[in-house]
Amino acid sequence: MTLISILVGTLVAGIGSVWLAALLANALLSRFTQHLLSLAAGALLATAFTRLLPEAFELSVEAGVSAQALFAALLVGLVFFFLLDKAELWHHGHEHGNEPAHDHGSHTHHAHEDHHGHDHLSGGWAVLLGDSVHAFGDGILIAAAFVADPRLGVAAALAVMAHEVPHHVGDLVVLRQTLNNPRAALFKLSLAGGVTAIGGVMGYLLVGALHEYLPFFLVVAASSFIYVALADLIPQLQKHLSPRETAAQVAWLFAGIALVAMLGEWAQH
């Protein structure tokens, strides 16, 4: 039953986020992309600090793991994802998520490709590779959450989906330019999103075999969410806005936090 839940959760997070992004892009609703960034940042931070970390510390008592060890794992996790980011393996394709929000994003991308003499095709494969690696990691983290508590897994899957949607909007823009075929772009990005399910199965087997280390898996998942929110999403929101736009941004941020809080209330009933 847990494995089925993991498969459903990872497919919703991985492929569902791609199709929702396509819906936003095709329906000319890209203005909501920035709102989704704020919503995702709030959801990721709330899931990490109010769901994953508390659950990890509760399980650590049963497993005899010290709080110091968990905080050390949190630190190592943050550094690890920073190094992956540096290696352009964790958020490589997500850099294009800035494009819908910034007028200069696409020009910067093309200038970068022209400078290195790469054609558009190489840029498209870079996006797919980056998304596939990231999706596999997300699958493992979602699986760890489901093994700990199915309702915690649901929260993690929804948080992952929320932060993937705005980035996939940018990815679709890049892929449509490189492939000159909207359907092929959607299909290939969906395949990359489907890698989340493969990561989920691997995570289920790995976490199941090392159940005593589940608190550490949850802490690593939390470090991923925190890193994505602080290093990837919030910097995109740090720009000069009118008071009305700033209020909307803050409102969507708190909406993401409230969404996780409501999930937490639902989990208690």
C-alpha cells in the first residue's frame, strides 16, 4: 500500500506539475507564475520546519539518534545541495524559470548559448538532464516522507509539485524554442518528470532497508526543501515591486504556509 501511495504521489508531483505548467503557459496565465513562486516558497519552508523536521526529531527519540546528529545532517544536506547546484545537476534547467518573470531572461539565455557556440538543441537536453536528476532526487525524498507517515508524504508531494510548476513553465518555453514542437516539448518534459516515480521506488527500497536511518532521510528532505526555497525561489522574488504587488507576494507566501498548516490539521483527524 505504501509503495502504491509513493507511486501516485511521485507521479502527481513529477508529471502533474509538468501538465499544470503547460496549462498555465497555454492558457496565457503566466502572470500567476510569480504567485506560484511565492506559494511554493511558503509551502516548502512550512513543510520543512513544521512537518519534516518535527517528524524526524520524534522518530529520532525512538531510534536513539541525538539532536546534534540530526542538525549535523541538516547542515551536510544544505552543503550537499549547494554543491550539486554548483555542478549544475540539481537546478540546471530551473535557471530558465526566471524567463517568464524577467524580460531579460531569454536574452541572457541566448547570449550565453551564442557565447559558447552551442546550438539550441544542446540547451534543450541540458534542461531535460537537469530536470531528470532533480526529479529522481525528489522521488527519493517523497518516498522517505511516505514511509514515515502517508499524510506527511502527501504534504511533501504537494510541496514538490508547487515548486516545480513555475520552473516547468520556464522549461517549456526553452524546450519549445529548441524543439520547435510544443507537443514534443511537453512529452519529453513529462518523461523527465516521470523519473520522480523511479526515484520513489528506489527511495522505498532504500528507506525500507535502512529504516533505522529514517530520521536522517527526513532531515535530508527538509534540507532540500529549505535550500530550494532560500536559494532558488526567494531570490527570484527579491525585486523592486509596488506596494500592491508586494502585498500580493506576501499573501501568496502565507497562503503556502497556511496550505501546509491545513494539511497538518487534516492529518490529526
